[in-house]
Amino acid sequence: MGSFIEGLREFIELGDDLPTLPHTVLELHAALEEEHTGDEEIATILERDPALTAKLLRVANSAFYASRAEPVGTVLGAVRRVGVRQVRSTCLVLSVVKAFPSRDGGLNHQDLWRHSVAVGLTAQLLWKRSGAERNGVNSEDVYVAGLLHDVGLLVMEQFFSDQFHESRQIQELSGDPLWKSEDLVLGLDHGEIGGILLGRWRLPPSIVHPVAAHHHPASAPEAWVAAARVVHVAEMLCSSAGVGFDVEGPSDLNMADAAASLGMSDNNVEVVLGELVGIGERAKAFLEAA
């Protein structure tokens, strides 16, 4: 087990066969670290990547952002509609979708990404409504962590398929959540695997740690525990509302514990749950455009 973890870390850190993020996305991250970066500067960066620009325009004109608005036909128009901060997260997930293409007989990527977009939106909503300590984490970080929380499943599917299938077989026999079977077989789960990948991509710790610990939030470094809990609860709520990812098996969290972990009342969590029909539709609209 130890040798697998060491081999996995070495494989991801060397990264010869792993997908990398487009330079444009890295530039966006760097630019947005500056407080005064404006929409025109962001548009200029995006215009260097025609393929990513075309995808962003499709998303900006989709029902996800603009079901009744006039179409936008320029990069600057798309940036203004989506919002400077959300352009980064949108381009990031569009790049990851492209980096991990579907495989015959593999995971249903359409379902996985619909679930992931729904978890991102739900996590962002919970973050805004809960009394969680912020510790420098903003709602956009939590949204991205939700979007990418299951990226480790794609790493397992495409690069460690034998171990992945063994974990799934154990999960199907036990009826436990998949992450517990992964931990039994591998010594870590897909959240931790995703965290290793996102760390290699140099995403900030406010995204990396909530992804890595989303199935066991208390294990995250203290500054990121609240964000990991929000992603954990968001995934449970999405599963309860029919926007889960069946491969992962049952949730290991109930409504009362979910509410308590965020310092929210059961009623407040139920209100968020009531909004998930709309969130599921928005997630579907995003994927149709992507």
C-alpha cells in the first residue's frame, strides 16, 4: 500500500503522461492575483487561446448565464457577462473537461461533470449562507473546489484502472461509499489523489485542501476545514436531490449532521436543498455549452 502511494505521488509529480493546464489558465490565475486586474486585461489574455475563447463564448451565451439575454460575440463581452473572477473558474473546468476525455467502458463523464458543476454551485451557496470561518477563503475558491472535487476519479480511471476497478468491486460488495474502498485498497481516496494533482497544477491551497479532504474534512489543515466541510455537505445534498454520481455509492452524511457541521439550522439546509432543482438545470446547461 505504501509503495502504491509513493508510486502515485512520483507519477503525478513527474507528470510526463499527465495532462497539464493550458498556459492561458495559468496566466489568468497570475493576473487575478493582482487586485486591480480589469476585464480588458483578462480578455487580452484569453484572446491568445482561440479554442478556449470559443468555449467561453458558448458558455457565456448558454442558459447557464444568459437564457434571455442578447448574445455576446466578443471575448470582452463574455468576460463582462461571466464576471472577471468566474472566468478563471470557468476556463479551468473547461480545460479539465478537455484534458480527461471519455473512454469506452469507463466512467460516465457527462454524469460526473453534471454532478461536479452542481456541487460547485451548491458549495458556493452554502458558503455564502453558512457562518463558516473565512480564513482568506472566498466563495469562488469554494466553487472551484466543488467543481474539481472528483478529479481524482478521472486520474484513477485513466492511469490506475486496475486499482480503480478493484476499489469499485469491493464497494459494490460492501455497499459502502467508494472512497472507503479506495482507502482500503490504496491507502488514500480519490479526493486526496485529486489534491495531489491540483497541487502539481499550482492551484492555491484554498482549493487543493478542500478537494483533498472533502470526504474527511477534519483532516484538512485548520484554515481549510470549513471549506472542506462545505464541499462535503454540498456533495451529500446533491446526491439527496438526484444530482449525485452513482459510482460513488451512498453518502456517509445525514441531514442533521450536515447542518450541525456548518453551524446551520436544519431549515436553512432544507432551503438550500430546495434550490437544487434549479442548480441541476444550470449544471446541465453548462455542460451542453462546454
